[in-house]
Amino acid sequence: MAKTIKLRVIRNLIVLSVLVLYSSAALLAQNSSPSIPENAHEISYGSGWACDSGFRKKGSSCAQVIAPQNAYLTGKSYGSGWACTHGFRERGGSCIAVNVPENGYLSDSIYGVGWQCNRGFQEQDNACVRMRIPENAYLAKKGTGFGWKCNRLYRVHDGGCVKIVLPKHAYWSDRSNGTGWSCNPGFKVQKNGCRKIAVPSNGYLTGLSTGTGWSCRRAYMQSGQSCAAVVVPENGFLDHSAYRKAWSCNRGYKGSGDRCIKVTVPNGAHLNSSGNDWTCNQPLRKRNGRCEAA
């Protein structure tokens, strides 16, 4: 009987100790948790708190964001926390109405003066003045170049539009800038006219306005103003992508001057992916022209 009572007492003491430890841990956790100020909430990640919408952190408290007249709260944690409504611009902490001049309209952009001129008008001294359209021109799409374009067969010159003089062997290019014309196929621009492109034997017209205007046929390569036959050495093949010579060596050979010489592969090596050199088999390493143990 005494033994039973003793066991019961020990059991009660253990339970009491566990309860004391649990209560201490809970109290410690409560004391260590951050104190959340008014108009704030606990953040869902990590630890700490953040101010509610419409409030900004100021020290250990949350101060209300006061938006001036004609403004609205942005809800953002950076900047002033407010922005001016459409038609107003921030100035000295206030929202001032945008003064739109005659023949202008409010801009959606938050940058600049807050307004833009109507089509056919341009900004000048905080006003919208009518755009001057030169003779032989028309009003272009808003934001395009000068705001106007020259009529067909005219080009821009000294702030106006002059008639395009079409040289022989040329055609209208439908461009109001530049000369306004391009040379016919087989001709190339030279000064203010078009000269015939002299295509050498074994060459052909490229149709390009840059370069010589011609290129050599396959198996030929340019040499000065002519096309010379490509001499492909034994164990080689035509390759116009190759620099200057227009030929490359077959796999297992490498170029040496105007020849293709056989690649000598030492013991413990193999031809590399390019086929014009060799590399050692793993784990051997190249040393003094041989493959040796690392």
C-alpha cells in the first residue's frame, strides 16, 4: 500500500513539472513575440509586422498617410503614399490643376507638362501653335518626323519639299528623305547618277546596293575586279565559307599552304571533332606531341 502511494506521488510530481515547463515556455513565447502597434498587422512570412493600407511606418508606430486634395492613396510602401488624380500635377506637396492650352489635351503620362498638342499643332512657349506645312507636303501621323511628309516625287530639303530629279537608269524609291530614287538592277549609284555594273567573267549580279554589286560563281573567287578559278588541292573540297582560299581539307587532313597534309595521330589519341587535329584519349594528356599518363 505504501509503495502504491509513493508511485502515485511521483507520478503527480512529474505531471506538475511538465505543466510548469509548458506554462513557462508559453509565457516566454508570448513575451518574445513582437508588439504589434495600432493600425498594423502581423506579416504572414517571417516575423514582425506591417502597417495597414493607408498607413506608413514611423518609428515603432503606424502614421496615417494624408493625401492632399485632388489626390488618392496608392497603397505603396515607397514614395509619398499618394498620387495626384488625372488632370493634376504634384507641386510642393499639393496637387495643382494642369493648365491645358487651346488646341491641346490632357496627357495620360505622369511625366512632362501633363498635356500635348492636337494633331496639326506643335508646342511652343507653353502654347499649341499651328504647324507650318510646306508646299508640296501633307500633315503626317502625330509623332512622325517633322509632323509632315513630302508628297510623292518630292523630298525633304532645307525644311521644305523639292522635286526629285530622276537620273537615267533610276526609279522612284517612294522615300521622301535621301535622294528619293534608286538605281535600276544592274546599275550602281555614282555621284548623282547611275552607272552600269561591270560584271566580270564567271560572275553574276547580286542585286545589292552595297559592295561591288556582283559576286563570283561557285568554284571561283574574287581576285581584284575579276573571278579566278579556285584550285582545290588533293584531299580537299570546295568550301566558300573558308577564309580567303574557298576550300577546306577532308577529315584527317589539315591545310598547309596550298596543300592538304595527313594528320599523324599518335598512340592513345584520336581525331578531334574538326577532323584537322587530334586529342588524347582520357585519361591521357598531350605532352610534347604525345599522349602520356597524367
